[in-house]
Amino acid sequence: MNALHTARPSVDLLARQISQGLRRLIDSPGSRTVSRQQLADSRLLLEALPMATNEFAVARRRLQNADRYLRSDEWGAARYELRLLYGMLRQYEG
């Protein structure tokens, strides 16, 4: 039980970091290069979360879709994908 208790804050921290990064992307258009770098950073953090395989696949697909939309200058579609992912990841925050 002690190992689970000490591991939980790091999961909370990871989830918060991802959520904050996604929120920044959703709230401001930024430049395509910066946004794509933030997506790459979010992807790395996402891989560290203890997620079920199917949840991880959906989350990763949302990031991939957002990246593809950003490359096509489709900001609205990218934000939509990011909002869906943001909502999905809120469950991991303490």
C-alpha cells in the first residue's frame, strides 16, 4: 500500500502537466512550430501515465489527429481533438 501511496503524486503531477500544456494549446493559437513541439512534449508525458491500452490508444490518436490538423492549419479541428483529450485526462488528476 505504501508504494501505491507514494506513486500517486507523480501520476497527479504528470496528469496536471499534460492538462496544463493542452489547456495552453487550446486557449491560444500560437505558432505551428511551437504548438507541434508542445504536442510532442505532451506525447512523452502521456506515455508515462498508467493508462489502459485502449485509453492510451485513443489518447495517442487524439494527439496525432491534432498534429495533423495543425500541419494543415486547421486550428479549430486541432482544438476540438485537444479538448476531447483534455476531458479524458482529467480523471487522472487528484
